[in-house]
Amino acid sequence: GFMSYNGLYVVEAKENYVKIGVDITEKSLNPFGIVHGGLIYTLADSAMGIALATTGRSGVTLNSTIDYLTPGKGKKLFADTEIVKDGKSIVVFRVNIKDENDTLVSVASGTYYIINK
């Protein structure tokens, strides 16, 4: 529901890896005409959650951070995940958010607690 509401879609999903995207529309922009930081974070958080699901586990977010490196502009944004630590109770992800020209817009990380060990 939340992903659909925000226009997010899965580009690729395999075990331990997910790439999701969002098409940028007028509704995606903040008052300065760039992609709203909340949408960029939503893209990162959703990618990490789906990547965790590809491992057959469920978890809840313990911590997450994001750095906004350059304004989000263009027609699309994509989030690529990478597992940094894959433990029994804790999984840590890194996500790169890029535009359709492969420009790095943001980097995020998230720590998840596994609830179905």
C-alpha cells in the first residue's frame, strides 16, 4: 500500500539485493522544485525493507541515516541496496540513490533487528 501510494516500483529483486525506482512528478517536489527529502528517504527505507524480505526474514528498523548529496532532479530516482552485515539478529544495509543519469543523489544506511530468526 505505502509503496504504491508513493509511486515506488521494484526494478530488480534477488536474494540480498533490490533496486527500486520512482518516477518524479510535480507531487514529488518540495517548494524549491527539487525532489522532497521525505520521498528520497522513503525510497531508501523501502529498498532496505524489501532487500531484507529477499532473505526470507522480517525485521524492524533500529536506526537509519541518510545524507543528501545533490538535489534530486530529472525524471526518475533509483535505490540500490547492499548488505554490509548479515548477522543472526542484526542486518545492516547501505543504499545508493541515483537519478536516471547515474548521478549519486543520496546515500543511506539502515540497521534492522530480525524478528523471525
